Amino acid sequence: MKHFFAILFISIGIFGFNNTTSAQKIGYVNADSIIMLMPEATKLQNDLNAYQQSLYQNAQDKQNAFNSAVQQFIKDSSTMSPSLKEVKRNDLQKQSQDLSNQQQEINQQMEAKRQELAMPIQKKLQAAIEEVAKENGYTYVFGRDALIVAPPKEDIGPLVIKKLNIKPAAPAAVPPAGK
């Protein structure tokens, strides 16, 4: 009798678990491709380009100032005292080191600006994905990059695009077969 109840509970557990897992709906989305379709992405790219131009212009201005200072040092060094030459050389070396670090600083500033500008777009996309998942009964939604096998019918990207009210990308034209 104890075996009967044990088997009964195990069977209920197995069948109950199978019913629970089959009720879960899993989907995926390629967020990057959707972001590229969003009008905000074009504005983000334009803003980043303008910011990058300003950073590079600032760096170029510093480079030009450094080049002028070097030329001036070369021109005036013959009339300078040894101690003044040493001070000027140290100053030029410091400026040179600062210029060497400029590219790394530009890259860090660009990444920070990219994250700052992308945050509202990512939040908007996340909200749309969550709404689509809730409306369509998806328990889990994964990024396409995380999957090895991804059945097309589980791609919720078109639903998210529709929710965001953006035009999907036109399919690439396939050239006719050669005759």
C-alpha cells in the first residue's frame, strides 16, 4: 500500500510537472536589429557623430597648440637660460604625454555618451518586449544571440516592431536566376 501511494505521488508529480512546462511559452528577439529600425537610432548616431567631431576638434586644437609650442621652443631655445630650457622641455613632455592619452580619453568619453544616449531607446524597446510577451503569453523571451536553435515561429521581433509602430526593413531584393 505504501508503494502504491509513493508511485501515485511520483506519477502526479511527473504529470503535473509536464503540464506546467508545456504551458510555458518561450520566444526570442533580435534587439539590435529592432533598434536599427527605430527612428531614435538615426538621431543617436547623428548625435554621436557630432559629439565625436567635437572631441576630435578639441584634440586637434591641442595638437596644433603643442606643435606651435614646440616650434616656439626651437626658435627661442638659443636665447633661453639652461634652467628655463629645462622647465620648457618638461612642460612640452607633459603636453606630449597628455596628447598620447587623448585617444583613450576620447574612446572612454564616446562610450559613456553612447550609453547615455542609448538608455532611453533600450528602455523603450524593453518595455515593448515586455508588453508583447505579456499580451501573447510568453513566459520567457531570450535574445537571439543566446540561442543556437531558434525556430522562426518563436521570433517575437515582428510583434515588437508592430508594437513600436515602426516600419520593418524591406527584404533584400533577390536577383533573378541567370539564364
